[in-house]
Amino acid sequence: MRNSTDRQVPVLLWPFYAVWRLLTFILNVVGRLICSILGIALMIAGIAITMSVVGAPVGIPLASLGFLLLIRALF
């Protein structure tokens, strides 16, 4: 199978292709940034909730979810 990067873009469509690639790059970077900020916030909230012994069953999964979001944002 051919990948989308293997195809040649016609000269007349190249400006649209360049704008599309720029837009996808910007959305990818913004998505990763939001994911990392949300992951850090959930980790902090989970650790704060875990400090009280009663909230530990809720805080530990919340902190682990934040950690997994942070890992997803990095890789």
C-alpha cells in the first residue's frame, strides 16, 4: 500500500496542501499541549485528594489517569 506521503501533489494544489499541512501541525501541537496540561492538573488533583485517607480510592486512579495523559502527550 502506498502512504499519503508517497504521492506527488500537483502544482496547482500545492498551496492548499501546504496550508493543510500547517493546520494539522498546529492542531497537533495544541492538542499535545492541552493533553499535557490536563495530565499535570489531574495528577496534582489526584495527589491532593490522596492526602486525605478517605479520598484515596478516588485520588489514586485520578493521579494515574493524569500520568497516562502526560505520557501520551510526550510520546
